[in-house]
Amino acid sequence: MENWPDVEVQSVILDAEENLDFKKVPEQLVASITFSGSYEKMAVVTETFAKWIESNPYEIAGPMLNIYHVSKATEEDTEKWLTEACFQVKRRDE
């Protein structure tokens, strides 16, 4: 979508506040790629996933999501960032 894309942000909350909305999502099957370094590597990660999905009996089943194990929120050195790119998938025969 070029206008009004659906973007959701997830974060660990240590001290919950009253004005927060919590959403529980169902269990999902994902193919994930964990990489270290800057987010500039995301293009290579996405291309790697595209090649994998063409060679395996899966198809995309939803939007991609990322888990930031180590990010700029806690570490300035981009080489220490650790990101898990998760692609929702389902078997093609389902």
C-alpha cells in the first residue's frame, strides 16, 4: 500500500500504564532469518527468504515482522545489533 499502510509496533513493557491497549495474536508459523549488523542488510535477508520460499512447499501467509533482540534502543554499535526477520508462512497444500 502506498497510503496508510498497517504498521504495528511491539515492545517489552516493564511498567504497564493504564492507557495501553494489548492485543493477543494467534500462534503463527514463520520462517525466520536472524542476522547481525545494521538494518541495511534487510534487502539481502528478504531476497534470501524469496529464494527459500520458491524452493520449499510454503507460501506467504501474512505480513513480515521483526524481533529486535539487540537494537539501537540499547546499543549504538550497529555491528552488535541482532534482528530476527520473521515471515508468516503456510504450506501450499493447506
